[in-house]
Amino acid sequence: MSAWSGLVRKEFRLGRTAALIAFLMMAVFMGFGFYMSGKTHPGILIPMSSMLLMGHIIYLPIYLGISLQREKHTMHLWLHNPLPGSTLLTAKLLNGFAALCFSLFLACLFALYAWQINSGIVDVTTEQIWATGIFMLIHIILASIYLGFWTLLFSMIEIVSKQKLGKWRILIILFIIFIGPRLWGTLEGTWFYNQLTHWGAIPLSTNNLLHLMHFDVVYAGIYVFHLILAALLFWISSWMLDRKVEV
């Protein structure tokens, strides 16, 4: 237990600089929003607060990417930790998730204030705001965590390929960047993917503003598919850290 708590504290110290930078950037963005609302119209705070909330989708991936990059300088110390790779990565995920939640809390306060001061201008009820907001907030968190697992995998691939291939690792990186999204897009367009994911339709609340975009249901199959994939990504990343990354 002491080894685990010490690891979590170490990860907190390693990631607090990135979290502080993100907080300062968010503070500057909100300050700019208040400035623009005073110069133009208070309604500008609504799209700006929405942008701030949606931006948190990439919060955890960036946090983990920065943390793992900084870890490279002391990789020999990290890999000599008696805990398994899955525990090492979990400590990073836990600290990143805590930072994500704190940042999202501040962004939500900003968004609620934006809607509150425009309540007499925008034709939206309180019930619609809460129904849509909670739905979007849950999916922002899930998307950020999911992309965080991909970041772990790509970081492990980058570390291993650097050790094994040296400068030739650029070929793998280019393949992932340019070919990977196309292959994934092709998969999503197949009948097989549709059968795997489009089952268990869950109707959305009628108060959800997504109805205006004819987005009426979500599918349980999509959540199950990506949950299994996320677990697989984490397992592969942990296995690579334990078996393939060299000191």
C-alpha cells in the first residue's frame, strides 16, 4: 500500500505542472470571454463556454502524453518500481482523471453562468439545459478517458519503436497518423461494425436539445464495444510496458 501511495504522490508531482498550465490557459480563456461579452454581447459566453467544455475531450490524452514524455528522462527509475505496469499506468490515469474532473468543474461553473445571464434571451428551459448538459458532460468524460487509453498505447509503441528501430520509427508514426484513421473509418462503414454496435437502442430524454439535430437514440452496443476496446488498449499498453520497454 505504501508503494502505491508513494507512486500516486510521485505522479501528482509529475503532472501538476501540466495541470497548472491547463488551469492558467482556461483562466485566460474565460477572462477573454468576459472581456468580449462586455464589448459585444453577453450571448457570446454561450458558444465560448461550450467550446471550453468540449475542449476537455482532449484534456486527459494531453495530460498523459506530457506525463509519459517527462517520464522518459527517468525511465530507468520508473521501470525499476516493484509494481506491475498496469499499476504504474493506473496511477497516471487516476491523477489525470482527478485533474480532468477539477478542470471540468470550473468549466461547468462558467457554462452555467453563461446560460444564467442569457436566460431571458435564449429560448431554452432549465430542464433542457440540465438534460443536455449532463448528457454531454458524461460523454466528454468518457471520450477523454477513451482517448487517454489510445494515448497510452501510442506512447508505448513510440517508446518501444525508438528502442528497437531508432530513427526508422518515424515510419510507424506516419502510418498511425495517416493510415490509421482511414482504416478505422473503413471499419466503421462496414456491415460487421454496424452489427456489433447498433443494438440496444436507448431513447434520449425529450428535454435533450440534441433532438433538434434529430439525434434521438444512443446504442448500448457502442458503449460495450468501446468499453471492451478500451480494456484491450490498457492491457496491451501494460503488457508492452512490462515486457517490451527496456531500461
